[in-house]
Amino acid sequence: MFETETMAELCLRQGLVRDALLIYRRLLASAADEPTRARHARRVAELEQPDREASRVDPAEPAGTSATELQEQHDDQQVTLRWRLPSGTPTPALQILVLRRDASGIAAERSTVRLAQAQGSLTLPIAGVHSVRAAAGKLDGERFVPLVRLKPVQAE
């Protein structure tokens, strides 16, 4: 496997937090200069946070049971996301990947949405919704840092 920041971030997008953390630790150990070491050290610290693991929240679960939550509902015409991040989260944001059916098959649309508050909901009108992946977190400059993710729905 190629051990680069890009590969680590790809692992994260696929939910492979442990693999990404291992890559970042190796990159930190072999970093040639101080700015690179500092960047890798920050990313390792972010990934080691205990509330970093995401869960798809059961809508019947009482509110307030965890500091970070992310819920998703969709039908063929719209996507609704509800989130709760720790109060005081700087520059809260959602990162959303929607797969939708169109004339050519399945199309992917990815976007990052800056949020006004650390808690709320958002409904997006999107025709032909097939499935949704999302994460809620914060922006560090232009880089999205996930704090909670939806887990993929398991086929039955």
C-alpha cells in the first residue's frame, strides 16, 4: 500500500480510521521537516479523539445521549440531515455524498456545506436519490475534519 496523506484520507472516507491512523503515525515518524511533522501530529491527535467514531443514530434514541450525532433520512426527492456537534465547535460543516439515479445510471454529487450552528437540520431537494453518505464536523481552513459520520446501511 502507498503510505501518503492522500491514501490516509481515502482510508478515512471509506471508514477505515485505524488504517488511516497507522499511515499518519508512520508519516509522522518519517517527516523530514517541522511543518510536516506538526501537520501529521495534529491529524494523529484528531484521529485519536474518542468521539471520532461515528454511528448512524436510531431516531428512537433519546436526544442528548451523545455529544455528537448525525441522522439522515431520504426519499426519492429529498435528503434531510440532522446533526449535533459539541457546542463551540469552530466553523461547523457537513460533508455530503449523494448517489442519485439519472438517465445515464448512477451519478455522484459531493459537497461541503458550512453551517451556522453546531446543531440543526438541513433538507436538500434532490431528485432521484439512491443513497447518502455524510459526515458532520468542522472546517480547518478549507480542509474538512469529520467529528461524526453516518455508518453505511448494512444489506439484510
